Amino acid sequence: MGLFAFFVTILLGLAAGNPANVTLLRALWAMLIFCVIGLCVGWVAYRVLDEHAVRRHREMFLTEEQEKPTPTPDSSGDGQEGTAPSVSGDQGMAKPG
């Protein structure tokens, strides 16, 4: 957007008969301002597309989360099968003493 603003400002300044230094200064300011605007618009567009992609991913792979089998206790009845491992990593092992 910045280069387009620079180009248009140069063309309009030359068509109006303005001096070259005034036209160039205005074109540089227009390029700077529209570069910042373009960066903001691009960032917003990136965020919108990213959020859309995340939402579509969740919709597409929702069935995988629903199809996971629920953990069932083993035949010994201790009820520890299917639980998260402990911090020490000794889940399901007999502790001495």
C-alpha cells in the first residue's frame, strides 16, 4: 500500500505542477503512513485467517475426540488403569514396605 500511495502522490503532484521537493516530501509521508496502515490491515487479516483455520481444524477433528474409548478398570479392581502416570513415573508398580 505504501508504494502505491507513493506512486499516486508523485503522479498527482506532477499533474498539479507542484515543485519536485514538495511533491517528493508529500510522497514520502504518504508512503510512510500507508505502509503503517498496510501493516495493520495485514496483521488483522492474518489473525482472522489463523482463527478461522483453528476453528476449522477443531470442527474437522472433533470426531477423533469423541471416538476415544473410555478407560475401564482392570480385572484386579485397583482402578488405576487409564489414569495419568505419576510424577515419579512408577505408576502400577508395587512400592516396598
